[in-house]
Amino acid sequence: MSAVPSDGRPSLDFMLASPGSSSTVLRLAIGARLRILRDAAGIAPQDAAAYIRCDKSKISRMECGKSPLKERDVVDLLALYGAPALEQAAAQELVALSNEPGWWERYSKFVPDWFDKLLGLQEGASMIWTYEVLLVPGLLQTRDYAWAVTLSGFPLADRLDIEARVELRMRRQQILTREGGPELWAIVDPSVLDRPIGSDEVMRGQIEHLIQAAQQPRITLQFAPKDFVLVGTPVTLMRFGIDLPDVVYVENPLGAHYFDRPKETSHFRALLDPLSSSAFGPEETLQMLETALDRYR
């Protein structure tokens, strides 16, 4: 099996030999691979569309990972672009995997489309780098803290709705203990320690949980310096183990934006790099957590 074809980019058969990515990430990776091969073959989108009897917009959606893929379409396009036979064969299984429903679809009532993508990206990421301004990052929240946050954010929701939203958050956290799961690098504004969420008991439990999490080998937790100004909203950068560009997720009151163009992601890297360098180190962060714990006893 050839892992790297003549264009120097990992092929679909290489992706199949490196399992572990979510359906969302696989769909993006297959689409990106189709675009690379089409460009290398010098075939225009409208000509590719004519070959599989669809309109040009479908080629764009396929290449951007914005719609479910059909095995026949992908295999036919790979043949048109001159992809190796092994890659064409691997595509059949990869397309099937890319269309498998994510575990979070059972929570579809509570998951807007813009957040659904984040769940799929995090599920298939190899590294998650997040900066949080107002709250403990969702991947590090305790159940009680998450309950208090959700109740505050959805004051009209009934108990069953709150329970489902909290359960979704707890289920998300399983990627941190899953074999082959992502590394988490969380940089948090220290004001979260002074912002009571729920009762003192809730805050105690949350801080104790952060102390435990900070000592896990795949988790790096740092507090940002109080005089460092970055942006006023949380930022999450995700990196993947297969051939995909970094993706940056920035949430806003009405939804979220995803950035994956190198010029865009390099901008956020330029913001996060100095922040991580100037943030308190892991040992200092643990000391700050211990000090904060005393305040809630």
C-alpha cells in the first residue's frame, strides 16, 4: 500500500490505515483530497460535475465537506482524476465511515448545526488548543458546574432539557480519556476562579477537578496573566492526525465561525503563541488552584 502518492500528500488508503477520525473529519479529509487531485489533474469543477451528472455547486459542497458523500460519486471522481486503484478501493470504506452518524446526533434537539460541527471536529482531533475567557472550558467542567452554567444560560428550559444538555457535555469529555484521544491545551483567564458559578460547594468540586485534570499526561492547563489582552471571546484551535489544515472555532452570541484558511489560522496562532509563552506554567497554575480552593472552603 502506498502511503504517499506522487503529489506528496497522504492518500485515502493512508487514511484508512490510520483509523480514529470522526465522520466529520473524514468527510472534510475526503473532500480536501478530491480537490487536491482535481487541481493536480487540471480539471475544472464544471467538468467534474458533468462527469458525475450533477451541478457545479455539488462539487464545491463535496470538496468542502458540507454534505454527505455518495460512494459512486467519489469513486468515479477518483477514477477521472487518475487516483491509484488502492486509493479508489479505500474510498468505498471511507465514504461509508464518513456517513456514519455521530453519537451526538441523539442530542440533535439541543445541538444547533454550527455546534454539531465542533463536536465532530473535536471527536477526530489530535490536539485541541483552547482559550477561555469567562468560564471553565466545557471539556473540563464538572457535572454540577455544567448544570449551573446551563441553568443560567437556558433559564426557561425544563429539567429534562437541562439534564440532556449537561449529559451531552459530560459525554464530550470522554475524548480526553479515550485511547488515542486528543491532547488538550487549555489557557484560561484566572477570573473564572473569582466568578462563583452555583454554590461554594460547586466551585470547590470544580477546582478540585481542575487540579486532578492538570496532572493528567494529555492535559496542559495554564492561567493567562491578568494583564494580557487577547480577544473577548473563547477561541479553540484544532489539529488533526490526517492531512487536514488546522481549524479555528470562535463562538459568538448568535452562533460560531470556523476558520481553516492558512492566513486565518496563522492569525490566531500569532495570538495564541505569545499567550501560551507568557501564561503561568503548570506548577504555578496548580498553586493558583490550591489558593482558590481555600477561598471556597
